[in-house]
Amino acid sequence: MTINCNGNLIDLSTPKVMGILNVTPNSFYDGGKHKEINSIIHQVDKMLSEGADFIDIGAYSSKPSAEFVSEEEEIKRLVHIIKELVQTFPTIILSVDTFRANVARASVENGVAIVNDISAGLLDDKMLETVADLKVPYIMMHMRGNPQTMQSLTDYNDIVKEMIFYFSERIQMARSFGISDIIIDPGFGFAKTLEQNYEVLHKMELFSMLELPLLAGISRKSMIYKVLEKTPQEALNGTSVLNTIALQKGAKILRVHDVKEAVECIKLVSKLK
């Protein structure tokens, strides 16, 4: 499995790490921590030195009941940071976490190599054709509704079966527009109860029937800290445990806040094979 990022073929046969860079004031874990450009550059330098293969930058919090951010504000938050990062780290591979086509286009035109869409194109009907036009890899996530409504949309008969059907439809649609490199993300925490998150993780190997790389975004989420009765800040050990399970069940990309620990998970799990 390979994806083409800025003309470089990235081999996903060995799992990769995607470091999370939130430039929002209200992210559930690190909201407001990285507002100044020097702080952002320092954090990215740290993640890259620890072994991050990709940096995923987001300017619109997708936590449950997140407040609305205008498209103009999202672009404003992102573009100058993207330019600074590309200038400072010329070989960096950036992903943009957005569900808006115009934001995706502005980001790619300024140096981003991957579009990461929590809605799989369902929140902006221009997204799929835009990604196809930009010729970049596309991460499509499973979600119902939007960040404001998703927690009320958790009624499933067979969640994994319904998710596979969802992805099959969205993949077919993406292919019809000409998107070649697709990665799927089960969307832990998005329109899923605590128990449903663990059912999806337990059965995650079933997504291999889609024959696409699988991304796991579990880092410090409530499915960890609620079970452990801790806070997101205390959920690193639990994150490593679930990342290890995700790798054993086929994850090819770990999307994380803590790069060093994710790299260690990959190294250790690789010794089992």
C-alpha cells in the first residue's frame, strides 16, 4: 500500500505516525496551547524529531458540540501557519483536517499534501471533486451528522456492517470523481457511544475487506479516559494500549498527540511479525 504525497510514494506496509497539530482555541486536549507561531514551530519540530511521518493541522475543533467557525476564519487560521511550516521544514508532509472544499484547496495550494475529512465529503458537496482536482490523498472518516449533532445519532442495528456499507458507498463516489489514494478512518468518538467505539475497535480487522489503508485516531479520547476515570491529560498510557491493539488489527496510520510513544508502539508490534 502506497500513497503519493508531493510526488513521493509513501509505503504504508510499515505503519506510519501522524502527529496532531491543533491551532484551535477549543480542542478537547490541547486547545489554545499552540497559538503563537514560535510555539507551533517548536511543537512541530518536536514531533518530527520524534519520528512523525505526517503532521495533521486543524483549525476547527470537531469535538462534540463544538462551536461554529466560519470558512474565512478557518482559512485565516491555517494558511499563514502552513506557509511558515513549509518554509521552516521543506520536506514536511502536511495533512489538513477540514470538511470544507475551499479550505482544502487553500491549504493544498500553500503546501499541504493530504486532505483529512471527518465527513467523507458529506458536509460539502464540492469536496470530492476538489480533492480529485488537487490530486492529493484523501482520508475519509465515518461520522453521522456534524460535530454539533453527531452524539445524538448513535442508533445502529449492526454498527460495523453499516460502517462498511457507508465506506463502500463513499469510496465508490470518490473513485467516480477520480480520487486514487484513499485512506479510511473509523471515526472513534464520532456518532458512537463508548460501547460502540470498543465494538468497532474489537472488529476493526473487518475493514480490511475494503482493501484500503486504515487510520486509527484514538489518541487521548473519551473512550479511554472515561473508562479509566481520568482526564485527557492522564490518558497517554491508555492511548498506547489501544494504539497497540489497533496496529494488531491492521491500522497503517496512527493519528496521535504523542509521537514518541506511537513510534515505540509500532516498533514493538513489528517485532511480533
